[in-house]
Amino acid sequence: MYRRALIAMDLSPATAALASSLPLLRALGTEEIRLVHVVPYTTAPLADRVAKAKEKLTALVSTLELEGFRVDVSVPSGAPRPKLIEEAEKNSVDIIVMGTRSHNLAREAFIGSVAWDAVGHSRVPVLLKRIRPSDDDGELEFATRGELQGILHPTDFSEVAARAFAHVEALVSEGLKRVSLLFVSLEGDHSGRQEERAEAGSRLEGLANRLRERGATEVNTRVVTGTPAEEILAAGNAEPGRLLVVGTHGRGFLPGIVLGSASREVVRRASNPVLLVPPERD
């Protein structure tokens, strides 16, 4: 499914943790990893920084190769987002992996401008993985470790959501057999809302049947009422090891991943990894 993965590295203490997220990459079907660090032109001396970055990334290669991955390293210079996108397209990667940061024990996270910019321009899915300070040594570690246990897919039945669902189907075929499907309806008891919820339940069951045909062994469907971001977070954070798969730039609960407040809230506060599936781009 995601045979070639580009991992964006910033050479912070999180670098080794990001590169060693092996169970997650295996679950996604990754076989080849491209480690990329972009050195800004403003960094001086440029040649020394490029050489040091290559040295640090190369030190990770043997560890990853011992785990069965084919690995290469690239250290381009320039503006980070365009260079990451260029690397992804030039090397025909299937997914971009980036870390998101958490600053305090309240786990209030932010998404860096490079990550948001990449999400807004990528032609391939972007996997955002939470990183938080370790309680023991102050270093950075992944908030979610171990094997993936399943998938949560919130949908609004839009065209973009359908594109994301195709990735859910493929992931089920790769071996992720537990899936939860979620539709969030806004508050209101009038007949229009009631009809919407009834229709959503029926449509979710149709999607569930498609997943069962793909080999899913456990598929749950839920229609809930409330604030979209809060309901998605409540469902996504309730169970460790669950991959949240959403389409970007869809209508409804995730309008405009780069600018939409609901989408930012979900990604900021999600404790599990989030796979963002972009729309078709011209």
C-alpha cells in the first residue's frame, strides 16, 4: 500500500524515534524508506551542515536495514516544504511521515508550519505522528508505540471522504482487520437531522459491508451527535493503537485541513497517529 515512505527528519532528539517507528511502517506495508532532511539556504556554512546532516542520517541506515527495510538518505538544501514535496514526487513515494510536537504535560501540541504546508501541497497521504517529552530523561519519544490495533475513519460521505475510504479498504487488505466508522451529526432534533442520522447509519453499514468483503473481522459503525472535532477526538483517543484516517479539504467536519480550525484541533490533540489523505491535485 505505502511501499515507499519518505520520513521528514529535523535532526532533533526525536530523529531516532521517528525513524524507528517500525511496527507502524510495517503495518502500512512499507518496504523502502527515504530519510530526508532539508538544510535551509540561510544556514551557514551550508556545506558543513549538509555533511553533518548526512552523517547523522546515515548512522540510522544500518539499524533500519537490519529490520528489513531498504533505506536511502537525502539532504537537499532550500525551502523545507517545496524540497520535501519535490523529494516525494521525484522518488515516487507513497506516503510522507512527519512528527508533531507536544510541549507540556497537558499534551498541548502544535503542528509546525512545514508540516501544515506539506499537508496542503502533497499529492500522497501524510502521516502525522505525535511526539512528546519522555518523563524519564526529557528526550522526545512517540506518544503511541507498539503495533497498530485498528482504524478509525470519520466520514461525511463526500467525494474526498470516499477517497480516504479507499485507503481504509486497502489497509484492511494489508492486514488491519478492526475498523470503526463514524459519522458526526450536529445538534438538533428536528426532522431533517433525524432523517440525516438514519440515512448516515444506513450508509455506514454499506461501507462496513464493503470492508467485511475485504476481510475485516470487526467493523463498528456509530452515528453520534455533537461537536465534530470533539466527537472525533473522543472516539480516536479512546483506544490506543488506532490509526485515524481522514480525507482533507472535504466538506463538513474537516473543511480545509490547512486553515480549518476543526481539522487543526483534531490533529493537535489526537494521541494516535493521523493519516491525512489529500484530494486529487492538478
